[in-house]
Amino acid sequence: MTDKLIIFDTTLRDGEQSPGASMTKDEKLRIARQLERLRVDVIEAGFAASSNGDFEAVQSIANAIKDSTICSLSRANDRDISRAAEALRGANSSRIHTFIATSPLHMEKKLRMTPDQVLEQAKQAVRFARNLVSDVEFSPEDGYRSDMDFLCRVLEAVINEGATTLNIPDTVGYAVPELYGNFIKTLRERVPNSDKAIWSVHCHNDLGMAVANSLAGVKIGGARQVECTINGLGERAGNCSLEEVVMAVKTRRDYFNLALNIDTQHIVAASRMVSQTTGFVVQPNKAVVGANAFAHASGIHQDGVLKARDTYEIMRAEDVGWSANKIVLGKLSGRNAFKQRLQELGVSLESEQEVNVAFARFKELADRKSEIFDEDILALVSDESVTADKEQYGLVSLSQHSETGERPRASIVFTVDGKEVRGESDGNGPVDASLKAIESLVKSGAEMVLYSVNAISGSTESQGEVTVRLQNSGRVVNGVGSDPDIVVASAKAYLSALNKLQSKADRVAAQG
Ligand SMILES: [Zn+2]
């Protein structure tokens, strides 16, 4: 019989912890729906006790998603665990994921607790969680750098208290595949009741080995759950990437011999959604989801591929949801055609009001751009102002003048809490002048740490998608804006980042 490999997606929790990747409740819900279409087994929706915003996001995902298990992270204390259980109450299937650090360094410096105290707290937390839900995951944070004897004691004890999944994180991305695989194997051999729980791997990509380590944990160690994120989103170099693990196990079934629930045809749409929502652009040569990932898409080896597909391709682009750029809609397309295309793309807008707003934008875009691609539609609906309630800042109009040999100037009208204001400035270029015109009124004082422009569908006729990353008093936020005019797209992205800076969310940081 073939074993099943459980895919645990933590894009909305560990991925979102990446500075600048924070998402609104609506954005999280939209991504959770896409993860459900992808048939992810477990969705870690957030860390309910860390802030009211996170609590509400976990709660709305728990209420809306029916096919995947919904999980909330929580520290190993009663309050966190109660909050997690409360947020998960509406779920069809729920899991509490509790963690405490077990490495000497973390126990001594961070927790200031003795190993025996940590052991007691871990047991108590799992016992408490098991009284609230039947599915409890335990993670010894920084597990890979923990003392083996101590770790075995902790894991044996938490299984006795009812933990159903044991996750062994390489929190700092220090592991190498063979050693990590053997580490999991040794734990499973030494913990006497190890067969009573499912073993899980959670790897970070600091040395570029998160996927390789996770797969070694599965193959050598016998783990049957992989924790991962779409596009490998995550702090520093990121987490193990879902699409790579899934396609490795699927393509090399001869080697792994494991069954997966995942419907791989939704992978590319999930990747785009996460990238457009967070502003974390996918590199072109990224495996599976990069623009050049398939030979026929990159134009290389086309001759070989045309003669015989498997000369160069080990996977089929269609299987992960790539389709050639198709003109799908145009100026004459009606509301029903638009709505239907949204459905085909797996986008469900919450209300008729949202469909109306998105459709109005579509018409506006179609007036200026004759060919509308799927990418345009996705960009249109991932613009947060379609769904968000009242934003503090919104673009009204922009004019700018640039000419060779002259200093560019821009004049911009935007709303501040519904009231229109006008700002003007010069700058090094039209984008610089436009953003300075906004800043001359807003005076946010934020530092711009990233500005990037990307052509959504590849040609100069396509929309420009701009990402702006701002940093202010220790907070980092990303704003994304798209428009056929990249100066307008830049202004939208800047205002969107300012809106995010305004929404104050003081959250407890989690590791793991
Ligand atoms: Zn992590």
C-alpha cells in the first residue's frame, strides 16, 4: 500500500512573517480558497493569539474553508491555546499547533527556562490543547539544534499527552539533507511510542536546501508531513517551497512512492496570487512556477520539444496550470463573460458589489488596452481596493511631464479619508516626481527599500505591475499597483503601501 504524504501549507503564517509580506484578512481568505482548490491537506491560517487581526483572519478562514484542515499556531500556554481553539471553532476540521523551543541556546537565552521546565510546559500545553481539539501538533522550536536525548524525552512525553503530529523544525536553515534525514530517523527509532504520531518536517532555506532537506526527512527519516509555502515565501531565504516538493514527489513517484492529495493544475494560479498579493516577485528561473521553468515557455529547445516532448521536459506545463497567454476578453465582453472568466480562474469575489467594482475596472482597462489576458484579470482583482473597506489613501488622477533635458514634474490628486488633495513635485524621473508629490502632503517619513516594475504579460503593451516596499519605525510593508501606465502603477503601489503602514498591527513574533 502506498503511504500518503500530508501537505501542510504555512504561507499564511510562516510565509506571512516575512517582512513586507503581511496580508489583509480578505487577501488571506482569497489565498486560503486557492489552497483549498489546490487540495492542500492542512492550511496553517495564522497565529490567532498574536493580534486581533490574526485572530479574525484565522476565524474567517475556519468558517469559509470546508475541505482542508485549518490550523492555528500557538505558544505553549493556556491563553494562546484557548484563543486558537476559539478562532477555529467554525472549522469542519481543526488543528492546534503548539510550540516551545528545545535547543540549549533558545532555552537559556530566549526562554530563560531549565530543560525540565520546558518539558513540563510542553506536556501541559499538549494536554490542554487535546482537551479542546482532537488534532494537536507539537513543534520543538529549533529542534534540529537540540540535544538528542532531551528531544527524545520531550517527544515521548508529548505523544503520551496526545500529540498527533510531531514536527521537527530546522528553524535556522542549518541542516544538510543526509544529516537531517538521519536525525528524523534516529528520533523515530529512539522515541518508544513514535508510531503513535505522524512525523513532520519544517525546513528553512538559508543554505538553499529546504526542499532537499524536507525530502530527505521524508525518504530517509520516514516523515509523512511536509510543511511548506507557495513560492517558498518566508523570512530570510524563505521556507520549503510547496510546488517543488509536490512536483518532485509526483514526478519521481518511482523513487518516493507516496500518494498526494494535491491538484497540481492550480499551482501556477496559487503562485501568481501569492506573488501579486505580497509583491514578492517570482524569479524567472524558479523551478515549476518561474516564467522560464518550462522549455517551450522560454523559447529554448523549442525544436527538440516540438519533435518529441520528453527530449527536454520531465513534467508537462499544463499539469501545473501553465497555459499560453490567451486573449480572453476585450472591450465588448459583458459582465457575465467577466464573471465566468473569474470563476474559471478560481477567483470568487465575496459580493455582487465586489463584482461590480472589479467589472468597472475591467471596462476601464479594456478601453485603454485592447487585449485582456488572464494575468490582467488576476492583477485587477488582487488590487486590494476591490475588496478592502475604506482605505485612507486613494488615487484620483495624475499628470506628469517629462522631456529630454528638462527636469520632470508631476501633479497628483488623491483622497485622504475621502477628501481630495493635490500635490506637486519635481524629481529625477516622472515616477520619482509623482511619489515625491504624494510624500509632500503625506509626510510619512517612510524609507523606500524596494521599487520594482514588472510587465504582467511580457510586452510593452502589457500592464506594468509595480511593487513598492516601505520601511517606517521598524515596520516593513509592500504595496502593489498595476496599470498600463507605469507612473500611475507606481503611484497606486505607493498609496497602497502607505495604507498598509497606517493599519497598525503590533503582533507577537513567532519562530518555528
Ligand atoms: Zn518556520
